[in-house]
Amino acid sequence: MQKHFSYPLIVEDISSGEQHYHLTANKENLAEITEILKVPAVESFEADIYTKLNKKEHMLKVWGALEATLRLQSVISLEYFTKSYAPEFEVLFDTKATPKSQKEEEIDFEEDLPDIIIGGKIDLAEIALEQLALVLEDYPRQEGEVFEWKNEIIEEEKAQENPFKILETLKK
């Protein structure tokens, strides 16, 4: 039995044709994902992922979409609420690149570099979780919530320190 949410693929075993994978997290997996994402709860997580290996160009394309429902806590009202996410993604891997070879290449900062495959494996579940983490808000809030704060003490002090107050007394 699988102890954690993972779907590793050995890159050498991936065929050149388009492959489809469907990942669904069970109850134990949801608890682990909740811990990884550091959110109050993950209620559901599914991903449809496709792979295509281009052996001539040494590129592995991984793309797909995921659907996840998370229980979050608003930073404004501190109330819990449920929010669904459905991001689409695409990731390129260079099957021949190494960290050393990428350091030696001239880097064009406007172009995305393909990811590096470490140990000859990729983990589809890890890729999907990373894509979900990228769309999460740092400060979650319910739809329509707006933070409004007014410091009355500072506003009173500013009114008292107004240099034009003296001119008002001179006019009278």
C-alpha cells in the first residue's frame, strides 16, 4: 500500500506517444496534502496529466489540469470557507540536462529553462501539487471581503500637526 501521494515515472520507460494519467487522492493522501500545503483542509484533489517524450530534442512535455477543493481561513474575518481551484499547467523537462550543464549555458532570463530530471524519474503527483501551490493565495479571503483599517489616533495627530492651522487663526 502506498504510504504517501506519489506517482513516479521512470523517464526511460515513457513512450514517445502521448500518455494519459489520472490521479485521485484518497483520504490518507488528502491528509498528507493538507500538511504539505499548510492549509486547514484539502477536501478533494484530482488531476489529469499527459506526457509526451520527444527523443530527438531530448524534451519531455508534461501538461494537464487539476481540480482541488480546499478549506481555507480568511485573514480578514478569520472564518473558514471552501474554495475550488482548477489550474491548467505545462512543464517541460530536458532529459539530457544536468545542473552543471545548465550552469554552463548562457541564460536568457526572458525564456523559461526546462526543468531538470533528477535520478531519471519524475513524480506526477509532485508536479500537480506544485501547480496547486503556485495558485494558492498567500493571504486567503472570502470573495467580496475587503480589509479596511482606519487609525483614528494617527489621523487626530496629523490634524493637530497641520502647519496651516496657525494661518486659520491669523485670518480671524
